[in-house]
Amino acid sequence: MAVSSDLLRSAIAQISSLPSIRMAPEALVEDVTLLAKVWPDEDDFAVAVASCCRALEQVAAGKVTPDPLVGTLDGWWSHHFQLRRAQGEKAVLRVVFRPREGYVEVKGFGHRFKPADIYHRIVLGSEIRL
């Protein structure tokens, strides 16, 4: 099953409306599209979007302990989080961001390893697809 266009548009609108979060529109569309490829079932996709929204809100509120990035992404931070909040659930999602004056700039978010390592996608582009 594939995620419907309406649900994709709804996810993009939901994430783009989060206060204190700024992201390049094309990166947002790409990241939401990649979530739909990793979780093609609409219920799973909705859970992934909700988890990303929750994580982005926590990042914006300063409620996470992120890891600093180095190299090409020096100055950016990474926060890992779970798809579903459950004990023992692995943190398979990640958001890459940097705090700015009055907002958080998001470089990208999504599954840490699918369709490719998120750092590869962010730094080199998203040539790799499922």
C-alpha cells in the first residue's frame, strides 16, 4: 500500500506549521516523501510523522540532549528518537538541526539508515532511493 497524496500533503502542512522550526521547503518535501517510502502503510506513516513532530517540538523547546556533529556538518546537532515510545524500542529516527536566534533550523529528519544513512542524504543529496 502506498501513502496517499492527501496524507503526504497533510504531513507536510503539519510539520511546516510547527512553531520555531524552519526548514528548506524542498528538504521538507523530500524527507516526508522518504518517510512514506520507508513506512508505506498509512497507519505506520502517520505514526512516523507524529513521532517527527513530537521530536521537532522537543528540539525547539530545548528538551533533548543532542549530539554535536563534526566535519562537513560541524555546527549542526543530531537527536535520535523512537518511532513509537516504548521501552526497548530502538531510536531509528533522527533529526539534524542547529539552534538559531528565536528558532531551530532543521537540515533534515527521517529514518537513520533507510533509504540511506541520513548524513549521506543530507551532505551528498538523496540519489539513493528504496
